[in-house]
Amino acid sequence: MKWVKWEDIRRYVPPVALAAAILLPLVAGSNAYLLTILIIMLVFIIFSSSWNFLTFTGQGSLGHAAFFGIGGYVSTLIAAQSGLSPYLTILFGGGAAAAVGLFIGIICMRLKEWFLAMVTFGFAIIVQVLIASQFAEITGGWDGVAATPLISSSVPNYLLYIYYSILLITVLVILLFRAILASRIGLAFSAIRENELEARAAGIDPVRYKLSAFMISAFFAGVAGALEIHYLGYVTPEIFGVDISFWPIVYTISGGLGTLAGPVVGTVIITLLWDGLQMLGLTYGRFIIIGVLLVMIIIFLPKGFVSLPERVREWSAARRPK
């Protein structure tokens, strides 16, 4: 039997996936629960992709919820005070997150890999405490504040409009990341990730490129946070929680770290499994199942779900008689 090479069909996967994303809500009709899952899934595809983008320069973050939450809060407060559309204020939320990312980057850019990650983890906790206590008069403390909806619920089929608008933003973000990584900037990122000393010797300034990656990553993390908050209609300091920081890591590693498709595939599969198990009544058991799945992925699929077709082909070829 002659196997079809994965490289020959891989080019058709993105358009097929996009077509499915466009048609699925139309097939589902007015199922609000399904649309909610799909909308949150798109938000976390943006969030996971922003976290993954940072890793292309060899950097890591354990506190990306800080940028996610800052984007949500800033966009919410600006929309409430100015009356501007949330589709505009999400850019201010992303800009605020990028500015904070620049600040952290300037201070900590000399730190290596996971030392920087630990700084971001601690920073997320600090921001959560400040939002809940020191700035409680503005942010509402632990009670939170209401956020302007992306589209009013009085508009017929408003969930569909929200879904397709976020889908468009998601596609544009992924295409932008693809363009950056395919450019000379992406080559510089790869050189820094592989060997920072050799990259410096070749005339590449690692600090400048790392700062750029950190700001871009923080910006789109802030945009993702703003989109989620304006969809949910409410924001509290829980948005800075540890679980929010760990979800993009789980999605990216399970899908395929260091690949554009990894965060997308990982977010879709893990989200569907997570919510599917909840529908089956496994409220707490799903934690164990997801944990076991992650261990299996790390052991048997270290390159994530995106490498599964090729691994299946290799396993099948090894089992066939010579």
C-alpha cells in the first residue's frame, strides 16, 4: 500500500479548518451553549498563540495571565468612561499590556528562560493583589466591574456576530504571526533561540528582538483578555489566576510547541475534551483524565498533536513486514 505523504495534504488542512469554523455555527443554529464554547475557544487560540510566539525567541512565561487581565481591565474601563466600541478599546487594552511587557522586558531581559518565566509568574500575582486592593475604587475590588458587551444582546443573533468577528480577529492574528516568523525577524528569532552567542556574533541584537517578541506577545494576550471580558460582560481579579496562565501552556504543548498550528490544534482538542467530559458528568474526573493525557503526550508525542499523522505513519511502517 502506498502511503500519501502528510506534506501533500497538509496544505489543505488550514482552508478546510477555516471552512469548518465558518459553517459550524450555521449548522448548530441558535445553540447558545455551543456558540459560547466556540467563542471562548477562539479567544484562547489567540491567547495561546501569543504565548507560543514568545517561545520562538527561547523565552518562557508562567504569568501570561497578567497581560490577559491587564488588557481586559484597561479595555473595560476605557469603554465605560469614553463610550467607545469595545472593538476599538481592545486595542488600548493590548497596548497597555504591551507597555507593561516592555517594562518587564527591560528589567528582566538578561534573565535566562525559566528565570524570566518565574518573574512573570510573580508579577501576575502582584497585579492581582493590586487590582483587588490598591485600585479597588476603580476596579471594584474582588467584586469586579461590568464590561460593555461586544454586541448588545438586543441585536438578533448577536452571538453569531460576536463569533464571526472574533473568528476574523483570530485568523488575522495567526496570519500576522505567520508573516513575522517567515520574515527576517523570524530568522533572527530562530537564531537567538538556537544559540544566542552565535546570533550576537552574526550581528543580531538579542535584547532588541526579545523585547519585540515580548511586546507583541503581551499585546495579543491583552487583546485576547479584552475580547473575553467584553463577551462575558464582567471582569474580576480572578482573571489573573494561575489557571489562566497555565491554560495556554497546556494548549500549546499538547498541540505542538514552536509551531503555528500547535496552539490552534491543542486548544480545540483539549477544550472539546474538557467540556465533553463535563457534559458526561465528570466534573472532577476530567482533571485526572486531562492530566494523564498530558503525560502521555509528553512521553509519546513530544511534538504534540500536530505530529500525530507522521507518527502514525512511522508506527504503521515499522509494523509492516519487510
